[in-house]
Amino acid sequence: MKIALCPAARPSLSRRLRALALGVTLAGACSHVALAQSPFDVTEASLRELQLALTAKRISSVELVDAYLARIAAYDDQGPGLNALIHLNPEARAQAQALDAERRQSGPRSPLHGIPIVLKDNYATADMPTTGASRALQDFVPAANATAVQRLLDAGAIILGKTNLHEFAYGITTISSLGGQTRNPYDPARVPGGSSGGTAAAVAASLAAVGMGSDTCGSIRIPAAFNNLVGLRPTKALSSIHGIMPLSSTQDVIGPLARSVEDLAIVLDIVAGHDPQDAATAAMRERPRPAFWNSLQEASFAGLRIGRLRHYIDSAEPEVKAALDAALARMQALGAEVVDVEIPALADLLTRSGLIAHEFETDLNAWLADFTPAGQTPTTLEAIVASGDFHEAVNTVLTRSAEAEQDPARYQAALAARQELRAALAAAMSAANVEVLAYPPAGSLPVTIGEPQPGNNCSLSANSGYPALSVPAGFTAQGLPVGIELLGAEFSDERLVALGHAWEQASAPRRMPASTPPLGRRPVAGAEQENAGIGLAVAAHHEDAP
């Protein structure tokens, strides 16, 4: 089909691909978006505010879809050209219309009912391509939805589209052969972090209400830090990764990226829980189902002992260190005690305990075999490398993975090193009598596009399996966000999120990016209203979810 571009629009690769996926001309899509009228501006609107507006009939889900599409047209395709989205869902408006009708008839299913969200494009979706942002898989439509996707759909969420990622999730600057380079809305000359950088940029710029990412080694926490968002790398057992294109099945976890801790908690309540298709979630069968939203008010910094991870903070870039020092001082003012902590031989333990190099090829090939529709021949990493149909930024890691011979002894040694790391981490925290460790998700600011990103502190949580929450710590003088990561013991996820909420209430760290302002409509009202309805919806969904 011929693609006609909007006047003055630049024909980016991601724009052309999205138009092809929609099966419409870009001229038609643009004229539709230009005519879309929203009763209020969705910029920075929380799930609470959106549900209040939907309940009050101030807006419909169809209008929400149109409002976010208008922002995508203005800021992802044009304006700063964030390039965060790869695919748009051609059925989004029809699904919104059906959910509007359902709301009128029987009320909302959950706090996500009728809300447009985005997914990182490594979440299997049976009605849209799932590509890992690679040209090699640009036409791949999985045979089934990922478990998390199905839970979100069952909750009434609208999947507005799929976001760019560092190709195959194997990097932290979010560049790919299919989506190109995603830009940071706080400075479009810089990277958004990765690998969930497309999701983070989209959420930060209010191109959707919330978004889903994955974290193998920093891929939720670094984009959260670079985009003034909140993101949790959960305990491994918390949520299913069934259907997530793997980088390392042992280290892979999923979770939302959100502009507020409350939004984060609402989505976590929906996606968390046991899944028979993911053996790693077996522990959730014996544990109470998480109640993140209901637990938000149950934490404060009074009496909390925080371990300041000395090396990670003292070796950070000066502006990152200054922001973290200020954040920790604020936590002390709120009643916390902060003590320095060091973990003996940490660098060696982290080097020996990583699993990506051991698991990537095997896990990816297994996923492709499982999710290739019946009658089609699954591809493999070896075939992908042979095709050369991927970005040069991942050439070395893909080629090395495809050519490497598996060494069972080294793999077992890495697994054993993870247990050593857990023991060392637990011992250090016990000796210092601290509940959480604090450090920067990345010790460096986001780099200018084209430069390598240094400062990654992802491995402590990823290799130990301990959960870690990234929350905003502040901004540099030039307006770049800085994050602080709080790591806790296994299954302390609810406690970490509640601490994040206490921090957010005390520090109000969220700031809208200047490059993606409101589109001229009046701001959302109602944030100050009591929200009995959303509480009931959360409780109902919590009880009924599988």
C-alpha cells in the first residue's frame, strides 16, 4: 500500500513500519489524529485521574486512545522525534469502543479498564508482531500472548502499541535495526537508557498511561532513572515471564515503568502471581497474593536503616553523586539512618555470576520454537546471525552468542557464584543491620546518542535475584534526571514499593519533560478527589485474578 506522509513530517523508519502495520496511509492516520478532540489533556495523567474521568463520563476510552495517538503523532513521529514506538495496534479504537460499552453495562473490570498502555516489543502478542526490535523478526506474529499480556487484557487494558528496545534486549542505549534510535525526552540528543528505553520514553512523554518493560540486567531500572520514572526489578518468582522473548531466562523479569508509584503498584497487582507455565513462579503458590496498592501507606523512613553502597556512590559522576547525596540526606531528615556498606570481593562475584552469555542462544531458540505458529518453521539465532538482518550495535554479542560452544561446567560455576553473591550480600546487610541498600542504577548520566553508556550498576540485583526499586532522586543543573535504587531482601517487593511511595509523597520528584508539553488542552482535574472507586476496583481485581 502506498504511504502518504503528513505535511512537513519526516519519513522515519519507525513511522513507515507503523503505517504498514496499521494497513492505512499515513495521510489518513494523520488527518484522523488531527481531528481527535479530547475533553482534557492526558499529559501526566495518572491511572487514578483517568479512571475518575472515565467514571464521571468526562472522557471515553476511545477519546483516550485518540488523545495518546495525537501525542504520538506530535512527539514520537515529529517534534523531538522520540522514536519510542515500533507498532501501533490497528484495533485499539475498536477495543476501546467495546470497553466503553462494557463499562456502561457492568462497570470497570479493574483500574486499568479502558486505559491505553504500551508493551516493550519482546512481549508476545498474538495479534501484533513481536520482533525484539529486529528486522530479522519484523513479520513474526507469535502463536499466543505472553501471560502478562493476557492478564493485562483480562483486566481491560488497551494495548496501544509496542515500543522500541535495544535489539534483542542486549544493550542499554535502545538502538535497533527495526526501530532505529530512541531519544530521551529530557534531552533528545541523549539516549533513554535500555533495553526498555522505548517504553520509558513513551511513558515519560505521556504517549501512554503506563508501559511494560523487562529487566535482565538493568533494563527497567536504568530507563527509569534516565526518564524520571519508577520501576521495580521484582523478585524472580513474583511475575511470569512466559511469552517474553528471552535474553536469559534465569535473570529475566518483567514489570511496569510508571510516572508514579501508585500507577506502578496498580499494574504490579495485575501481573504478579503464580503461572503454571512458568516454573520460576512456583513459590507464589504458597505465598499470599501481593497487594501492592493496598500496602502503599504502610511504610515510612522513620527508623529505617539504609546501607549506602559506598563504592557505587563514590565512583559515580559528580552530578549523579550530588543528587544521591541530597536524596539520602532528605531520607535522613525523614527519620532514616544511613550507614556506609561495602561487600567484600563484589566485583569478582558479579563477574562470575552473570548468565546471559550462557543462556541467550538456548533460551531464544526455545522461545522461537514454542511461539512460532503451527505450520511455520521456527528460526534460530544462528539463522538470524547468518541473515545479517540486525543492527551493527548488536553484531558482536549476537555473533559471539551464536558461535560460542556451551560449557556446562562454566554454567554450573556461574550458578554457584550466584549463591555466593547472595550469601555475601545477606551477610553484609546483616552485619550493618540495614534493611535496604542504596546506590545509583547508573553511575553516569545518559550519554549523547552514538556514545557507549558507562556506569551500569545492574548486576547486583540481577545476579543475586534480590528485588530493587528505581525511583527519582532529582535532576542535574542541565535538567537531566537521576535515579536512586533501593535493594531489599527476597520477596520484600511490597515493602520496597511502599518505601518508594513514602519517598514520592515527601519529595514530589516527578517533573514533566520540556520537549513534550501538553497539546493545548486543559489539564486533568480531580487528582485531589477521594478515590473510593479505584480502591474497590483494585480490591475486586485482586480477589478475582488468576
